[in-house]
Amino acid sequence: MIGVLGAACDGSPEVIIGQGGEAGAATTDGGHSPGGSSSEGGNGFQTGGNGAGGQAQGGEGVGGIDMTGCGDSAIQPGEVCDDGNNQPGDGCSADCKTVEQDYACPDPGEACVSTVDCGDGIVSGQETCDDGDAIAGDGCSDDCQVEPGWQCNSPGHPCVAAACGDGIIAGNEDCEDGGVPPVSGDGCSDTCQRETGYACDVPGQPCHLTVCGDAIKEGDEPCDDGNDDIGDGCNPFCEVEPNCSLGACTSACGDGLILPSDNEECDDGNTTDGDGCSSTCTIEAGFDCIDVLGPLPPTLDVPIAFRDVIARPKNGSTRHPDFEIFSGSNPTPGMVATQLGADGKPVYTGICGSPIIGPCPYNQQTTSQANFDQWYNDVAGVNIKRVTKITLTQQSPNSYYFPDSSFFPMDGLGWVLADQENPSNGHNFGFTSEVRTWFTFNGGESLAFSGDDDVWVFINGHLALDLGGLHPQRSGSFTLDDPTAQTLGITAGNVYEIALFHAERHTDASNFNLTLNGFLSAKSSCTTDCGDGIVAGDETCDDGVNDGSYGSCNPDCTPGPHCGDHTVQAPDEECDDGVNLANYSFDGQPGCAPGCHLGAYCGDASVQSLFGEECDDGVNDGGYDGCNPDCTLGPHCGDHVKQAANDEECDDGNNVSGDGCSSDCKSEAPH
């Protein structure tokens, strides 16, 4: 039953309720009389006012005033929708006879709703892509528009890079240096993959060689802290060092090291997501990661820091007080504490300084703590630092040896080069050496060292070998048996730091020999699992079947025949121009739309209100009650223009009866 509140001709309120049936007679005193019944509708009645009788036509039949029509918020015979107006382009056509494309009109009187759902994997409406999510940055934006530099040819599947060389990093590209055409050898390869030794920071701009030591970690550099210190986590060669500050060494996520004490599922040497090993060093879905633990290399390159001091002054320079002055025949133990200091350097005890505390079998060996602290710390004007590497040769499966009976790494350098020190017999005496390296403790290892003058070896921060003091070449060795391991606080199976401190303080000879054990660090190698139904890594397609059928994936996880491959695949495709973004064409001919179907156009007999069409009858000749060639409404009842030639008696701009001008533009009698 429909109720309408209207106004009687004399201005008093009038309510018509009913769905057809002939109305009962109105009483002159404003009373009620029963309505009649009819096969055309149900019961109806009217309420008159001020003693005036009246007549009315029911809502869908006869009985009460007829106020039905397109725009009355009710579905009338012949209508399929009614959103309360007769305006096209909002989902319900102007004549209420068509639900427009990509709309649903479930509730009469309510606005129609769009059926376009970005993220459902179906391209519809004004969408140009739909990869199954509504997340920007993956080629298909959060409002389902193709992003620059991408191609999204297969709805419901990931987008891919449009082209290497377009200046936009997309898909599996690592870089875009603006090369047209892209070429290898300039940092960014012809497949837009970054080349070793280069950094490619700005898309569309040339790549550049990385510079170790500039405090910018980029390209292949595992680290770059901008200094020339060893033992601080990143050595001067931009190589990651384990962190051994708490005992057994550990490594950081992304440094390419997996040590026994680490809590990492994987570590591929970076903190980039999407390559199998995540930024938190967990294995990503769709990947298999294995830890690659190769054999120890035939040689071991160990960083070493030399600090040159003035032992033989020249041109008014000043000799360092601890060099080229004292002497001895054998080691003097106890000159440093049994544990490294908080700064990782030897701690001066002063037993053979000034004054002598002893025991000092060869008398004074040093002057003061202040002067000793200059041996292994950088002090401007006192020492000149040089960092390089020494190469140890493998002599057994786990042992490396470096022998040098003429060890003069600062010849022609340091203060001699600065013309502030005299060489002796062509050699630069007066320097210290600092070595830090790491080894895997398995138990029973034997390590040996020899040199002149001072040599101290620390393992896990504990003094393991003490050859301090002035002396000719002397040797020392030890075996890491259980008692020694307990003293040093080390446990089998873990990696520990070896720190060696040496000083060459007196002419006439310089010897330096050491035997070290190496350590193995695993590094993750992650590969995709093609066929697991997860698109990962360099895969562009993986549906878990990979049988190469249309719309499926090839066995190598590349797309099989699909929309966007420039080949029309009948019967699934109507077109394929390789781009397929023409959802709508304004030239009267269909383009190729996403999904490789012919797109909409004015003249296809389907109203595309999202693209501004008000109508489309497929003819569009502009006749009365027809559609113009541009898919706007032709002259029609309800356009506010009285078309007398088409038998219109009135036109009040709507298609609802009961307001003086009927739904078919006929004048209504006053009531």
C-alpha cells in the first residue's frame, strides 16, 4: 500500500492511501466513506477537507489521484529501478527502465550503488587494473589505476615492469639509470639489474661507483662506518666484523654472517624484503633458503693496523719516550692486565715504568700510562696510522701461517715520509701492530706466535700469551685444552675474537710470525619454489599448476598465453593490443579493455553512466524519446521543454503524475 500526502485544490491537506480500487465517495462534511474494490487493485480511500467532496485515483490503479511515475521511489510496471529522480548517470536511467552499467539499485527510493570493487581481481568500471588488492606501489594503485612504469595485463595477478630503460624502477628491476636503450657496464645492466661495485640511488640518473670509507653504506657494501678502525663492527675495507663484546661472537641481521650464537633463520647480506630473507632475517613465503658453508679458503687476508711513532728523530722532531731507549733479553710478563679494557685495548699496569714496581728482570721497559696509551690509539702528532691486510697461507685444514723475519711495513711511510724520522739501514723502526680476527673454537687448537719486541695475544678478551717487554725474537704457543678454555671463558662450537698487539721498539731486527685458525660463517642462499602457488622473487606467475594453459603459468613460473601478450587468444579474448586499457572509447568504435574484451563506446546500446552517457539505444539519432549521437538524452517528456509537436501538453521537468502535469506530459485537471 502506498501513502501520499498531497494538498486539495482548496489548500486543505489530502491523504491518498491505496493500491488501486475505486475510491469511495467523499462526504461533504469531510467524513469518510468506505472505498470500493476492483480487480485492478486493492482498497483505497481519501480524506476530504472543509466539506468538499473529491475524487482520486489509486497508486497503481484507479482510485485516488495518480502520483506514480519514474522518480516516485517505487517500482512501477515497466520499471526496473527507481532511485527517486529521473536523472541519468546515477545508476538508474532517466526512464527507470535500465540499471546502468556497473551499478546495482537494490532499494527503491535509495541511491544506486556502484558494483566496482577495487581489489576484487576483476577490472570493471573506470578501473584500468585490479591485481587483487587495493595497495598502492605494486603497479596497481589503491584506486585500481595502472601506475607509471608498470603493466597490469592479467587481472588478479601481480603487475610487472613495463620496460627496462623507462626511468622508473618497477617489478623485479633493481635500477633504472636512464639509458635508452639500456646497456650493461655502467652500473645498471641491460635488464635493469644493479652491477657489482655500483650504487644506483636515483631512478633515471646514472649509477656511480661505491666508495668505501665515505660513511655511506650503498651498493654491495655490507657496511661503511667512515673510519679506519678495526674491531668496531665494520673494518676499513667495509667488511662486517662479528660482535664479540659479550663473549661468543654474534652478528647482526643483514651482515651476511650466520654464527652459531646468532638467532637468525637466514642472512643473505642485506635487509631487503622480497628476496627470500626478510629485513628481520626470517624466511619469506614462497622461498627456500639454505645456509651455504663453504670450505676455508687457501689464504686468509687479515686486517692489520700499524701506528708509526718517531724512534729516531729528525729535523727537530721528538722521540717517543718508550721507543729506541730500553732493552732486554727475554719477555717481561705482567706489563699489561689479564683482560682487555672497555675500549678493547691492553690495560697498562706500570710495573716496569717510572717508578719501577717490579718484578722487572730487565729494568725499566716503559715510561708512563699516558705514553703507553699512545701505542694502540690514534693520537695526532704522535703516531701516523696505516691500515692494510696481511695474507696468511693455509698450512693445515684449519690453520694459517704468516712468517716474516724482515718485518718493516712502514718503510718509506709515516714519519720517514714526513721527513721527521731517520731510517736505520733503510728501514723504519718504531711502530706498533694491531690485529683482530676470529676463529671457531672446537677444542684442542694449538696457536703459536713469535716476534720482537712486545707481543700480547688475547682470546675472548683474556690474555692468552704474554711476550711483553724489549727482547730479540722470542716464541710462544699454547693449546686450547679444557683448562685453558675454562680460563679464557670459551665454549666449543662458538666463534671468538683473537686480538694481537705487537710493538717494534728497537733496532736492529724486526720479526713477526703468527699462526691462526680461521672460522667459517654461513651465508644464506634463497631461491623461489616455483610451483608452490606463491609468486616470489623473480617469478612473475605461479598458480601452483603451471601447465602453460591460457591464463595460467608456464612451468618456469612465467605467464602462459594471457591477455596482454599481443596475441588474440580465441575464444577467451576479443582483442589484445598489449596494453588493453581502453575501458571506454569516445570515437564510436570499441577499443581493447582490460581482460582483452572490447571496451564500451557510445553506440553499443549499453548506458555507461560512469563515462557520462545519459542513454544509448544503439541508434542514437536524436529523435523524440530517443538518444542523441553523443549519448545524451534527446527531446523527451520531463526535459522542462514542452514538445507540442510530440503531443506534449506540458512539461514540468519530471515524470511523476499528480502535480498538474502527468508522467506522460498531459495536463491534469485541478482537484
